[in-house]
Amino acid sequence: MVSMASEERIIIRPIAKPSEDSVDELTFWFCRAFDLATKGEALEPALFKEIVSAMGTGVTSKELNDRLSVPRTTVIYHLNRFIGSGLVVRKGRKYFLRSEDMESTIEELQADMVREFSRMLEFAERFDAVLAGDALERRGNAEGKRIEGKRRVEAGNRRKR
């Protein structure tokens, strides 16, 4: 299992169901759902389809460059976006779907997100405790200043008598 890297930035968009259950439609749907393709964009789904098709063996950026006839720098740019989304991993010179199939890949991403949200809840609890402590301290300081001010006024009144 691959742990969630700090560079990952997973964006999930609510996208309408694909109109049909074809590889092309579902590939495009996953790319759009992960904010990796726009309506008019065909490169990302084609690239992702190639990676998924090379499931057990992986694929190099050069092979993708040859198959898709796009500059290698463009291929690498999009591969890095897929890696950043958590869908794709790089092992040596080859790129693979994160897990053995799409379902396992999504399950791993879900587990990563649950783990990250659990961490965030921990920090949220700490944040609330610190915030509550700060609020009490501010109230205490304000109360202390109010009392100190009252004492000065009283002391001044006593001196005037």
C-alpha cells in the first residue's frame, strides 16, 4: 500500500454518471472526477487509459510519448498530475495504476483520506483547546486589568480624602 505523500492534492468533483459503461466513458469520467480533464480535453483520458491498460507491466514516458504522439514533456507533466492525484505511482522508469485495479486504487485513496481526516480532527481538537485557553486567558487578563483599574481609582479616591 502506498501512503499519502504530502505533495498529493486530491480534488474530487461531483460529475454526472457516464452515459454508458464503456472503457472510454468511464476513463473520461474518472479523469473529470479527479479534476484531471475538462470536457474538451482528450489527452488525459487517453494517457490514463494507456496506464491502466499496462496494469501489470507499467509503461514509460517514452512509450506513452510514442503511442500518443505528444511531446514527452507534455506526457511527463500529465503523469505528474496523475501521481499528485494519487491514482498513479512511479516505480523506477515506469508508471503504474496505484493498485492492481481501479476499485483497489479508489479504496486505497479512500483509506488515505479517512486517515488524513482523522489527523485533521486531532489537530482540530487541539486547535479548539488552544483557542478556548486563549479566550480564557484574554478574559482573565481583561478581568485583571478591570480590577487593577478599579483599585487604582479607589486608591486615588482614598488619597484625595
